[in-house]
Amino acid sequence: MVYLFRIIVFYSLCIYDGRIWFSFQKETGGIYSWMEKSVGPKYAFITTFMWYSSYVIWLVNISSGIWVVVSTAIFGKDLTTQLNLFGLNSTQSMGLLGVGLITVFTYVASKGLNKITKIASVGGIAVTLLNLVLLLGSLIVFINNGFKLAQPIESISGAFFTSPNPNYLSGLSIASFLVFAIFAYGGIEVVGGLVDKTENPEKNFPKGITIAAFVIAIGYAVGIFLVGIFTNWEFLINKGNVHIGNFSYVCMENLGYQIAISFNINEATAITIGQLMSRYMGISIVLCLTGAFFTLIYSPLKQLIEGAPKEMWPEKISEIKDGMPQNAMWCQWAIVVLFILGITFGGQGAEAFFMKLTLMTNVAMTIPYLLIAIAFPIFKKNEAIEKPFVIFKTDFSIKIATFFTVILVGFANISTIIEPALKGKIDDTIWMTIGPIFFALLALTIYRRYEVKHLNKKEQLA
């Protein structure tokens, strides 16, 4: 059922985004352009600003956290706790490495879009190859083990409707898991900022996001099923120290081990093959994150800067050089660096602050999807907007599509917010609630300043 929800949610979002991208293919402001033309500038700015803020936190998080993946790729395990650069502790050392990383990536990305697309394509190829390894490796284990599953299917209801994870057995916990489904496909909206750079967007863009909707949704479900061929849930529990952060590496290590054992290779060699598989996973994730990093350094900022009125920003911020908002990118770099240094050198209090910051963006990151869906009927009714690509042709179909998308995304967020409170973690619920409110109020403050300073000025001149 979770996979069915994923397909509905993601495909609905793709339809919304695809239609809007198609109507505004000549616009450069991405989400802001859609919202501004469909609803209004204030609604557009709040939506875009909340969405952009969540990606800034993502950059902060990945700048330091990626070194755990790098360590796994090189050494086969996480050695970041042993880092000691210039006499600093491991957390501070990772902070310095994070500053170096965001500096290099910002410099390269500021030199032009062709640099970003080339690096991003490498990440896509790496993930594709990783999926092929998972598919072929699982089939090899399945055949060599006499077509037996490591995670047996004892009954249809038990295997496909009941999670082996005890944390996801109640109706509320399953509903909260829908947020993971949305996060899993997060990023499709980022591509909207690049539709003006796409070759033959009338043909390629709608086709691309429609194919992506089905490939990712079905591939995600098939991928999890393949893991069940060579990995048993009890194995993960008994292994210990397996969590959401290292689960994929443990599974890929187990895949390599199981492939070797299925060919009657000795234990020591099987362990070595498992470690090599884990390193391959690490290398693939590093390449994937690198591609995502370059895209997210540029695209969300582009949509915020180029979409909003130029008067909202200082003149230097909105200036374009080599086709890139270079000054804005370096301002973003400064914000990310300040966050990294403050968190890594601020002690436990700073780390706790970052956890709260992450909780604040947890729900706020999906709110823009909700706002886009809510705005869809308004977009559809606006006769001034050209709509050469039409899927929903009746008011009833528009209402049904909007209703299910809003209900699914909204209910997933509500469940995510209240579930920690039901488990006694009131603070987590409070910070998740504060996130959307804080970013919305901050966006309103910036927009109000723009209104007072520039719109009133225009009225006086008129």
C-alpha cells in the first residue's frame, strides 16, 4: 500500500509540475514564476522562500556529512571519528572539510551551467549502475540458492501489507511514513528551474518527468523486494548498530557476501567481497551526492533570485555573470559556511541547535508541494495563462486530482508532526511546527519590506 501511495503522490506532483513547467517554459524563475502567475507574488515568494531555506540546510548538512560516505568509499568503514586536522577534534575537522567542499563546489558551479550538468550526469550514471548491480546480484543469489528468498513471503497480507519493522505497524506510523515517500522523490521540482535550458522542452520535459514518475515509483518498490532476496530482517536486528544512515551499506556488503557464499567461496574471501561491495556503494553515493550538490547549489537559488522582483534584492545580488547569479551564489556560500562553523565549533549546544534546525525544515521542505497543489485549480482557471499541454480537461478531474494530492501530502505531514508527541518527544513536534511558521514569517517580513520600500514608491511616482 505504501508503494501505491508513493505512485499516486509522486505522479500527481509530476502532473502538476509538468503542466506548470510546460506553460512557463520560457520563464527563468521556476516555482516563483508558476505561483506568481497563478496566484500572486506574495504567495509565490513565501512558497519559494520556504522551499529554498530547506535546501540551504541540506547544503549545510551534506557539506560535513558527506565525509562519512567518502570514508566508507575509501576505507570500507567510517573513520571520521579519528580525524584530527591541525589538532582539532573530529567534528571540527569535518567542519573545515565541509567549508573546503562548499568553497570548491561554489567556485566550479559559478563558472557556468555546463559544468553543473556534466558533473550531475556522472552522479546519475553511478546510481544507474548501482541499481543494475543490485538487480543482477540479487538474481544471482536467488538462482544459486534454489529460488529461495532470505525474507520469505509466508502470506500476501503479511509480506506486502505488514512491515517487519515494529516501528511501522500502527496506522499513524504508516501514515507518517508517507513523508519518506515524498522525500524519496524530492528534487523533481528543482529541475523546473532549468526548463528554460532544456532542449526542445515541449517534447522532452513532459516525457521526461512522466517516465521518471513511473521508473522511480516502480523501481523503488522492486529495489526493496530485491533486498529481501538476500537480506533477512532478523539478520539486520541481530547484526546490531544498523540504522537508517548505514542501512544501504550494510545491505550492499551483505549482497557481496551472499553472492560469494552462493558460489561456495570461502568465508574470508566472501567477507572481502562484501567489503568491496560496500566501498562500491560508497563511491556511487559520493558521485550521486556530488551531482545533487552541484544542482542544488544553483537551481533553488536561481528560482528565488530570478523569479522574485529584482527590487527585492540589492542590485549586486541579482546580477548575472556567465549566465549564473555569481554574487548570490557567494552570498549563499557565506551563509552555509557560517552555519557549518557555528555548528562544528559551537560545542554540544550548537549541535543541538542544528538538530532543531533540521527538524524545522523536515516538514517545511514538503509544504511547497502542498502549496503548489492547492494553487493548481487557480492556475487552471486562469485564462490568461497559455496551456498548450492539457491532461485534466474537466473541473471534476481537477478537483479529484487536487483533493487526493492535498489530502495525502497534508495527512502525511500532520502524522509526522504528531507522532513524536505521542511517543513523548514533545520538543520534536514543537520544532517541526515552528519550522514552517518561522520560514513563512521570515518570507513575509522580507516581502513586506519590499512592498513598503518599492511598491509605495511606485504609487507615489504614479
